[in-house]
Amino acid sequence: MRWTSNTILAIALSFFSCEIPDQNYNDPLDLDYNSSKGILPPAFVFAPDQISTSVSQNISLELHALEVDRVAGSQITLSYNPSKVSLQNISQGDWLIDNGQTPIFLYENNSTSGVIDIYYSVLGSSENLSGTGIVAYLSFTVNAPGPITISIDGSTRIVDKDNQPIQLNGLGEVAITTQ
């Protein structure tokens, strides 16, 4: 009897002494979360889409394509405030590479105006290149305090193999809070 009482007491104490972690359901790759922000596939979004940091720190972002079908090429335009952040690096992600393709990946950064154009093209006659994946990895340095937004511009376009536009239903942004 004494053993049972001690076991129940130990279980009760361990249960009440545990911290329940806060759950963050704001996953920028979750379709329900994006839908709540008015972003539906096909779309381009950032992960993470919210960052808290301080001046002089580097931040890393992933630019994702969400459920894009029949793609042959894209021009993705990003906008940022060059007085608040500066681009350090961009590298190609794995989007469409898993489909047996080796996409052409180029970018231009206009650090004066704060515009980055990312060009992504698949050569060949494939008609079924589709999917979700990381288009690019981006690294920025935070130069000034205050709220900062890096956004995917409305001039972003994506085309199929016949150079016909594919309708995008959402373009994301990342909100950066600095101290």
C-alpha cells in the first residue's frame, strides 16, 4: 500500500512540475496558416516569415515555392529597404532539382534601390515539372533598428514551357523586428 501511495505521489509531482511548451502554429509552409493570410497556392513565401533580431546581426531566409505546377521559368522580384538591411548572399535551393532537372539559377541585386531579381529556368521539353521546395537561401545583415519588411513584389511572374503565365495566388513577406 505504501509503495502505491509513493508511486502515485511521484507521478502527480512530476506531472505538475513539467512545463507545457508554448506551441507556435505559424508555420509559413502550412497551407492553412497561409490561407489565413490570404496566400493560396501556387505561391511564393518566406520561411521564417517573422524574425526578431538586433542591429548588426545576420538573418537567414528561405524563399519557397508552394504547389507550383507546370513550371518552366520564373522571375521572382524581392523588395527591401537598403538602409535597413543589406544582402550578403543568395544560393540556389532544391526546388525542381529532385525532379531530375538542373535548373538555371541567376540573380541580380540592386543594392541602391533594394530590389533583387531571381531568375529560375528549366531547359528541356518536360511538361510536368511541379512541386513545392526551396527556391533560394538568402542571407541579410541588419543595418538599422525598427520594423523591416522584405517582400515578394507583385511583378513576380512564372511561366510554363510555352511561355504562358501561371497565375500566382499569393506572394509572401517577412517581418523583421529589430532592437
